[in-house]
Amino acid sequence: LVGALFYWYVGGWWYRLRLRFSGAVAPDARTARLVMTSAAAVVALPTVLFLIGYS
């Protein structure tokens, strides 16, 4: 749970900072975190499903 909270806040902060570097004027913190989490799920979910199927 602590790792998830760390990922949510620090990862979201980093993703928002990257949006600012790319030219976004005032990106919303919550939206940046949701987009970052969705992008991470694209990689994580197939891996989890593969491991469940493999076991």
C-alpha cells in the first residue's frame, strides 16, 4: 500500500512535470496521475495476466 501511494504521488508529480516541459501551461494534478496510471496499466496488466495463466 505504501508503494502504491508513493507511485501515485511521486509518479504523478513526475508525469505532471513532464507535461510542463512539453508545453502544457497548467496540467491538472489528478488528471496527470490518472493518465500516468492508465499508461502504466498497459504494461502491467498483460504481465499480470500472463503470470496468472502461467501458474
